[in-house]
Amino acid sequence: MSTGVVTAWNPAPNSIAPQLAVSGTTLYVGGAFTTIAGQGRNGIAAFDVSTNSLNMTWNPNAGGGPVNALAVGPTWVYAGGSFTFMSGDPTKRNFAAISLASGAATYTWQGAAGADWQVAGNWTPSRTTPAANDILQFNAGTHTPTNIPTQTIGQLSIAAGATVSLRGSATNTLTVNGNMTIPPSARLDLAWDGTPTNPITLSMGAGFGCTVQGTLNVSTASIVGTATSNFTLSAGATLMTARDDGINGTAAGNGSVQGFALANITYDAGANYVLKTEAAVDVPMNTGNAGGTKPPIPTMNNLTIWSNAALPARARNSVAVQAGCRTV
């Protein structure tokens, strides 16, 4: 019997979510949020109304602005707003048609420190038959999976408050055919910091994007995109690399973000950058060097360099020079 009593369900979006549309047992939500139900979602999300749980598969990732309108048809969800791209595609500006939510399998990491990625029981439910569209979920806490093979997955989902450090069975590649967001209080390390053994190359599938709102530590590994992928370093986010060019449009080796078309790389003012390397460096990430082959960073919040390196002059607020370093 309906009583009109408010339920305990509270997905807690971090900004307005005024647009709602229902199709069957799926509720689609649009707005200006960047997290909802503890997960990174830019402007658009889907819930299973039978369980009130976030659909971990469906993440179109509306970048650059909110979703202000939603409508559902028999095959597509139609979204309108001031977003500048959808699903990593900059041609889907202000309006997009998105396929309805589907049901790939979701596996949540439960392994202890240093546990084996390939052991089925370290996931819930047991990941006995890995598939290329699997959704792999890491909840809040510290996670250090090892023995990661070269593998393709549908989505790497990192919750707010999670720190995920990856180590391969060799120098392997994890391909993600879905959009990925690192929430403000989360961190992803592509190699265990200080122990760069068997780093993981994270490859974003064509048309999919990576939005960093928390911390991405590339270390001696790489995150690799395509000409149709987007990479966004948001205000307040931190990028850590081991190369002085940091983000570049070419395959320049490990320790960087590479392969993304320069037009699809966005640094928001107020982002933080850390360069940690044993080698002498040039101008990190083209800072203060307009007209180079990689996009210049706008005014940064903090710049930290761990190296015997020259320091560029465009960092705002504070520049931390670690013990043993020098400036020229």
C-alpha cells in the first residue's frame, strides 16, 4: 500500500539532477553532477528502479557542461544540454542520442593487498569467465591487484575514496572500451609508486574518454588514447608523470599520457601537476612554452618537480621543490 513516506534511497548527486526519464525498470537522470551514488558520472546516469542501484555499465560521460533535457524512445535516450562532448565524441555537442542501458556483468574487487587479478574468487561475483564487456568495480579503500594480464574490459569503475594501484604479470596493456572517471577523492596508480615493476599501460578504446577529478599517477606506465578519445584534467585534480612532456600527442614512451588528439585534451585551470623523474628535464608539459607540439597547461594550482630539473615560471600559489632538487 502506498503511504507517501519518503524512502531511505539517497543517491546523493553532488550537484543538481533535475532531468528524469523512465523506461521499463530503468530511471535515467540528467543534470550538472559529476558524482552520483558514490560513482563518477558526468551529467547523466541510469538506475535500476527495482533495486535503486546505479547501472555500472551505462556511463555516456557528458563533458564540458550539464544535461538539461532527457527523453526516452524505444531504442535511444535523447539528451540535450550545454555539454561539449558525449561518450568521448566532440561532434556530439549539445545534443546526442545514446543507446539504452544494457546489462554487461559487473564484478567488484574483494582481494586482499597484492591479491591476484586472475583469481576468480578475488571478485564478487566470481569472475570465472572474463569477457571484453565486463565492468570492473573498485569501491572505497586501498586496492593493490597484481598479475594483471593483457586484457580488454568494458569499464574500469573507481568509486570515491578508492585508491587503486595496478601491477601486471608483465608489462601488459589493459584496454577499456568505456568512459572512465576518477572521482575527486579517488586515485589510480598505473604502477606501484616507488616500485615500477610490470607497469600497466591503460589503453582507452576509440571514442571513449578519461576524466581525472582526483589523482592519476602514470608513473613509469602510460595511458594511451586515440584520435577520437578525450582526456580531461579537471580543476583540483592531480596528474603525476615520469616524463617532462607529461601529456603529448605522440607515442613518446612510458611515463606519460599519449595518443590523444591535442584538440581533445583539456587542462582546467586549478589542476595540479607532479613530475617525478631521475632524469634532467626540459619544460614540463609545455608549461609557459606556447606554440609547442603539445598543448600548454593553463595557470596551474600547484607544480611539484622531483628532479634535477629546470623549473618553469607559470605555476600559481605554490611550487614545491623536494629535497635534493635544484632550480635554474
